[in-house]
Amino acid sequence: MAKVFFSYSHKDEALRDQLETHLAMLKNQGHIESWHDRRIVAGSELDDSILKELEDANVILLLISSDFIASTYCYSKEMLRAMERHEAGTARVIPVILRACDWQGAPFGKLLATPKDGRAVKSWPDIDEAFADVAMQVRKAVQTGAPASSRPLPQAIAKATFQKKVENLPRSSNLRLKKEFSEKDRDDFLRDSFEFISKFFEGSLAELEHRNQGTSVNFERIDSRKFSAVLYKNGNSAAQCSIRLDSMGGRGSNCVAFSYDANARNGTSNEMLHIEANDQAIFFKPLGMAWGGAEKEQQLSPDGAAEYLWAMFIGRLQGN
């Protein structure tokens, strides 16, 4: 799975959100996981968190606008380090031109920009069409093999040296080996995913309240296995849910359960995401209870699972 890093000006946050929505299919299929600075946990050092994620990323999206170029942090720190990694072959940088500006003379000006022909997203008659084109280019970058992270550097150098030696030799494309996943691997995946989903809901609720006048929210982390979310419009409950670790008839916890009731009892749910694994990865599969079974074949990453459950929560307010 490729790690995608968003480098952007906070003045372009709304456009970043729209782009991230267009990347949802790649997330749901388990091809990417994305990161931006709004996912920094409270109490963390900002610079350390951002730079660590920047070093770990396989694909770096530069969301270009006049505000991005004017930002000392975006331009002088994130962008320049991104270009260093691109030129070293340890990451792939994709410029995404959000708003018209003078960008061709920048260090990233030599790269193929998106959307098509480097035409700014805001200048397209249909912004969705522009972002769909960007998503297609990200998919191509991932499918053609995004470079491995530059951490740790000695291994990256060794790999590059080895690759140079064998690049002219014929080889098979059938090189994938089966992976084995233990019960601990599955348990760790479940608990780490639940923690991510909890933080995802907490952050999304806070941003939703900030952007929509007349709304207020309540997020409650009940215990290590359960949290609830309630959204109020003009003081009245408009949407609510509880999400918890649960079991599907067995012992222990082996799924994430969702209920449209903030006070739902254990053993009751409107949807369940259970863990499965193939020969390459562990993932979630929905039972499809919420959508009449239409979604049950999806293979969801932690990001994809969080988006899936959030869509259930917010869907009633959006007429879905």
C-alpha cells in the first residue's frame, strides 16, 4: 500500500478535502493511505510529525496555489524536501495545480502537473472532472510502482545499487510470495484500525461543526472498545451512532460494529466490518447490512473503513 502525503496551504483546505474524497476508491481498494497535518494527534510536535510523514511517504502531492508558493513552510521545507526525495528516486512528487498562479519556474515546474495540461482545478467548468483526472494520475503512479520510502537510508541505497546491477537482465513478473498472518497480526490490525477510526470521527466531527453554522457535536470515547458520536442541528439530534469492537458469535473481538444509536447495546448493530486476509494483506470486509449487500465484496483499509462508516453516519443528513 502506498502512503500519500498532502503538502498544501491551509487556505486550500476545502479543495484538499474534495481531492481526498476523489481518492476514496483507491483507499477502499487498499492501494493507498493518505496523510495530512489535520491528522496530527493533539500533543504531538508539529514539525516532527509532519517531517516524519513526509519521509515515509511514497507519493507526495503538492497542492499548488499562490498561497502555497507564498508559504515559507510549504515552499521552503515541504516542497524542497519532496523534490530532493523525488530526484533521489525514493518518492514520486505530483504537482496538483489548484488555483492559477506563476508556478512554472518553481523546482517542481519540470514535472508533469495535474490536472491535464497543468490547467488549474478552479478554472475547470466541472471541478469534479478536474479532481477525477488527478485521481486517475495518482492511480497510475501507484499502479506503476510508487518508490519505496527513504527510511532507512542505507537500505534504500543498497536497493538502488542492486537494482542498477540487474536492471538489464531478463526476469519474471511473477515474483509475489504468499504472506502468513498470525492471530496477533489480526488482533493488532483490528485494534490499531479502531484507534484510527475513533480519531477519524473525532476530527471529522470537529471540522463539520466548524464549517456548518447551527450544528454542534458530541464525541464520547466510552472506553477502549467503544465510542459514540451525535450531531445536533439547532439543538436537536440529527444523526448519531456508536462504534465498538465486537465479535461475530465467537470469543474476543473480531469485527468493528456500527449502530445508528449512540446508546446501542453490545450484540446489536446495523453494520459489521469483519477481518479477512488474502496472501498479501489484512483488510476489512463489510457484511453489507447497511447497503443491502451491495458493498460486501469491498476490501477496506483502515482509511477505507473509517470513510465507509463515516458515510453511513453522515449519509442520512445528505439524503443518501
